[in-house]
Amino acid sequence: MSEEKLSFKEKTLFATSSFPDQLTYQAFTIYVFTFYFAVVGLSMLEIWIGFVLWGAWNMVNDPLLGALSERTKQKGKLGKRRFYLIISFLPLSLMMVLLFTVPANFEFIYFILIIFAFEFFYTMFSVNTNAVFPEMFPTEKDRAAINVFLKSFTMIAVIIASLVPTFVISPLVPTLDKLDPGYAAQVASIKSMYIMAGIILFVIVLIMAILFVFFSVQEIDEDTTAFEKRPSFIQSLKTTFSNRTFIKFTLGNMLIWYCFNVLLTVFPLFAVYILGHVEGSLMIGITLMITLLSAAIFMPIQSRIRSKIGTRKGLMIGLGIWIITLFPLILLSNNEVSRILAMVIFLTMGFGLSSALFYIDLIHGDIIDEDALKFGVKRAASYYGVNAFIHRFSTILGITTIAIIFSGTGWSEYLPNITDPSLLFLRDFGLKALIFVFPSIALVGAILFFKFYGLHGDRLEKMREELQKHPELK
């Protein structure tokens, strides 16, 4: 990009990347677990096995796709990052439908295959989107300008992912017991509604992906010398994993995403069985939307906080406030007052959420810049690939936590109607622990990792000053 001020059009077009990058993953996080557990009827053990295998697949998939992008030579007008974006955007869009088109009698196998396929195309798209960000916008000023648009669009994308399906799907989960004569018809109806919601999301993702890939992405020609400097796949992994600053960042980021994933995965069931939104699926989406809208509103405030106290401290304070706002959730129950209070609580949670979304990419960009100064070449995709790999463990940890809690509270298989008071208490206790206790522990861990994160203060300023002397690395 040139040194000229970025136009509104440039910022808006790049921000459309949030839809294929974030809408798809949040729809996956919010609805896939609930769909396969409550609607398809897989046991908690089967879902856990599927996600553990998915995690093993990610051990190869994520770093490999990152390194592959780095080692790919530019392909004329197709570019380098853009080449992989073109390959992946259509299959990724289609995943919004295919995740819910489950063939009869092959549910478990299909579940494993489809989450593998989703992850492959999602990672291919996301790694290259994230890699092209610091390459297209090399200065801190440009990144900050884009970041406000990017995170605001991310909020819109996640709102659509959480809200649109609830317009179509009601009830979100079966309300009849399996022995009830109407159970099969209800499940078939709910499955068709999930597919319809997937089709709507597919159209939205496809349109936004086309705008981003074909009208926003601009790559600077990479000279042969710079390409030859790039390390081999194995060497790249060794170098990336040896970066202690990056490891602290990634582990902290993983815990933030653990919190985010557990909250989004459990909330639909929390809303149904703790708050009593049994038939009113739309209220589930509206409650999530309130959080995301408030996060978007808080974005400019995060920018001001950053200018006064810095990125690292701003993030740590935001995570601390997030913990405080989570606590009241354990006091809620199935009544009208609690349902209203839930909306107020989720409104306040937007501050903590906005801090995580606002600061993480900025910190990651600084790490990539420092690495470029050290090795003489920018390896953005390698870092995003390894970060994606470690960060996926947040999902495995989240599913493992949910599996342990559900299995220990009598919900190893989905049961819509529990009449035993002791089992009812255990189920509600488990849902409240998952909505507050475990996310809070994760956020405390994230704060500690960023407490010991070293790239801040004088070290960060010196790195930025040195980077100005090397325009070829911007």
C-alpha cells in the first residue's frame, strides 16, 4: 500500500474479510456442538472423540498451510496469498450448508469428515487473510485505522452468525423425549431449519468473500532474494516455536479463545435450560447480539485506552473486567427477571470482549515485525499458522471441559426433560460452572501470560524505530 491516507473504500473492502473469516468460525462454534449433540443425537463421548481427532489433524494442517503459503512463489496476477484465498473461499462458504446436511446412519463418520474439511478450508483462508494484513498495511498508523473497521465488521459478522439462525430455527433443540411419537418429526423439522439457516449464511459469506478476494487484496511483488531467505518448513517451525515472546502471546491468546469458545458453545443450552428460552430461539440470538453490539461500541474506547496506557496493559485490564462481568451469570434462573438481567449482563460483557478483539491482532503484528528484523524476512503466514494450531487447542480444551462436566452431571447424552431434582440440580450446576468458573480461570491464566509478555515499553519502541530503517520489511 502507498503512504497516502487509506480511503474509506479501502478500509471497508478489507474489512469484508471478517465475514468469511469470522462469521464461518463463529457459526461453527455456536451451532455445531448443539446441532450434533442435541439434534443429531451423538453422545458426548462421540463428539469428544471427533474433536480430539480434529485436533490431531490440526497439528499437521495449520502449521503446514502456513508454511506452504510462505514457500509459494507468486503466481502472476493470482499473487501468493491471494492464490490460496481464491482456492478456499468457495468451499469455505459451502461449509455453512454442508455442516448441517447429515446423511442418515453415517452421522458420526460424517461429523468427523465435515469438521476436518471445514478446518482445512477455514485455515487456508484465515492464515492467508491474516498474513496479508501486515503486508498490505506495514505502518502502525494504517493497521490501527484498518483495525477499527476490521473489528467493527467482525462484530457485525458474529452478530449475523449468532442471530440469523435463530430467526429460522425454533426450537433450537428438540423438546420431546426420544420415546415420544412426535420426536422423529420434530427432529426432521429442526434439521431442515438448520440447513435453511446454513443457506442464508452461505450467500452472505460468498458475497463478502468475493468483495474481499477480488477487490481488496493487493500484494507487493516479492523479489527472488527475499523469497530465497525464507526458511524451510521444518526450520520455520523450529524458529517460530523458539520465539518465547510468541509462545507467551499464543498461550494467552489460546486461553482467551478457550473462554470465548466455551461461552459460545454452552450459551444456547444455558439459555434454554437456565433462562427458559425453550421456544423463543430468537431471544438467544438477541442476547448474543447485545454483547457484540456493545463490543463494537466499546471499540473506539479501546483505541483511546491503548493510546494512553499501551496495548498490553489495555488488554490485561479488559480481561480483568470481563471476569467481573461473568460472575452474575451464576445467579440467574428460569424467570422473567433473570432473562432481563441476562441482557444487562451480556451488555456489560461487551467491554471485555472488545478488548480481546481489539488488541490481539495488534500484538501479533508487533511480534511478526520483530521476527522480520531478526531474520530479514517477514514470515506472517508461518506465525499465523502456528498460532492457529495452538489456538485450536482452545476448542479441544473447551470440548474436553464440557464433556467432563456433562458426563459428570448426567448429560452424557442429550435429555430434554429431566424430572429427578438431584439430576436437575447437577445439570444446572454444570451449565453455570461452564458459563462462569472455567472461562474465568482461563482469563486469569491469559492475564498472567501477558503479564510476562516482553514486547512492550522501551523494547517495543526500539523495535518500531529500527523497523523504520528497513522499509523492505514493511
